[in-house]
Amino acid sequence: MDKLNLESLLRKNIQKLKPYQAKEIPCKIKLDANESPFPVKLSDFISEINIHLNRYPDPEAILLRKALARKVKLSHENIMPGNGSDELIYYLILTFGGPVLYPAPTFAMYGIIAQSVGVETVECSLDNNFDINDEEFLKLIKLKKPRLIFLSSPNNPTGNTFSTDKILKIIEFAQKNSSIVVIDEAYQPFSSKKGFLPFLKDYDNLLILRTLSKIGFAGLRLGYLIGEKNFFYEINKVRLPYNVDSITQYVATEALNRFYPQIKKFICQIIKERQRLYRELLRIQKIKVYPSEANFILLQIENSKSIYRKLIKAGILVRDLSSVINNALRITIGTSEENEEFLKTIKKILGET
Ligand code: PMP
């Protein structure tokens, strides 16, 4: 019998794609995925999970949306939860199509999802300070008429927030050109700058995307879109029924209602550790370190690939970004012990002890 040639059956745009994360490298210290380093157990805030698994989840996720809405001082009608913010990016692109415009480098999934559904992508390179090149960006809006614009601020993987004035200029210009702007605030909890929630009432083309993944609940898979409910009426047309399962709905609601002070404490600890790690990295001559408003730090270092491999050998996994930014590594902020171990190891590798 002939062997099935799967590749020949792929849709054209899938043939060119690579899976987002092909493998997981086991390491003692995991500083690669921008997770929180602080273990959270269900028993920290739940004594009993009181749900019936024989029933489908609440398709409207009302209690969860109310709990999320309270945190952002809006109505639950302004909230759409998803199976991670990735799923919501997917729904946005499925609903509105392209072109999809975003700065480069940025979070890879905007491009991957757009390509996987066969939608045109347009990239606009960041300037030398990793801020938006606003003139170029506005030109592309005018020329390409994107349906969707994604701005991750703080940006992954560069760690900086984009200038508020530039973002506002883009939102206003996009509004005139009928483009939707999604500000991805996955890392906003770690930022000293104000986010864009206060501007939601001013612009009908603005949406904000957030997630619980970076603040202690990556394993839950819960992201949420914030915006006017007319968006959600349309996005609901492509949303899979019951996309947020009962356990996630229940646990996330309890976490938001009962565990929030602890979540905030963890966030403060991560910010303090980021500041300390940044200061320490500045002192290492062979490293160029970039300031960060997120829970990770970007650095450049000669022969970054070889250093990445040496770190793995020493049991420390970071993110190799050399294919995106020359000689770049991205280090997620760990516990103080993990950061100490990382510093000690990288100094040893560089001969700067
Ligand atoms: N947006 C940005 C900017 C991210 O960096 C990430 C995760 N790396 C996500 C969204 C996806 O987060 P989630 O776990 O909620 O799917």
C-alpha cells in the first residue's frame, strides 16, 4: 500500500509554517516562557471544587466574566474570556481577517495565526529603541488598510512599552481608516506605565487583551478580551461552544475573588527581582541589557547560541531569540534563588566571576 503523503495534503499556507513550540527541554531552572516562578496550588485558595463534570460548562462564563469585570471596573458584557489569549487572537483574526499589521519583532502568534488561516500579514520594524516607528506605521495603515492591528505593550520579546502618544496616534488614525487596534497587555501588571483601559471609552476601534498566564496561572489557560460588547456579538459567531472549561471557569473565578492580594504580592516580588537582575546584568561587561517593563529581560551577548547551550548544560533554560534579534536571549524573571543561580552561571560562562 502507498504510504500516505501528509505533506501533500496540507493547505498551502500550512506547508510553510513551523509549530510554535516544537519541544520542551527539561531543565532545573525554567526561565524561558515568561511564567510566574511562584508555585500556586489549588489548595492555596480552594477547599473543594464544587462542579459537575457531567454537565457542559456555562457557555457564557457569567461568574468568571463578572469576576474579571470587577477587576477592570467594567461590566461583564465588556469581557470575553478565552482558552488563553492565543485563542482570542485566533478568533479575532478568524472574525475580521486581514491584512493584520503589527510591529516587528513582537509576539510570534499574531503572524503564525494569520498565516495559518491564510490572512495577509504586514510587519513594521521597530526603531532603534524598540519603540514604534510611527510615521512608517501610519503609512502602512493608509496603504494596506489592515483590518486588525496588534500592539503588544509591554512588547514581547523586547520588554519595553511603546510610547503612549504614538499608540494614541495609531488608534486615532486607525479609526479613520476603519482598522481595529488590539493592545495586548499580557505584561501590563509588571509595568510602571498606565495601560489603555482608560481609553476604551474614547475609541470604538479599541480592544484590550489580557491574560492570567503571566501572573501565576499559565496552566489554567485563561485570557480575556476587554471592549465594547458589539465586538463580542461578532466574535461569538466563530467562538467554539464551551471554549473555557468548567474547571478553568471555577478556579479562575475563585483565584480572582480570593487570591488576588497574593497574586499582587507575587507581581511586586517579580518587579523587584527584575530591577535587581537588571542592575546586576548591567555590571557584566560582555552583556548588553535592555530595560524592561515586563516579567523578563532581553539581552544581547556575543555567541548567544553557544551561551544558550551552556546554560542548558548547567540546568538553566532561557529563550534563544537569535533568529529574531541578533545574538539575543530572553530571560524570564525567576525566584531570587533562580536569578542568583542564573547570574552566577552566566558570569562563570563569560569568565566574569
Ligand atoms: N500575548 C503576548 C504578548 C504573549 O507574550 C503571550 C504569551 N507568551 C500571549 C499573548 C499568550 O498568552 P496566553 O497564555 O494567555 O495564551
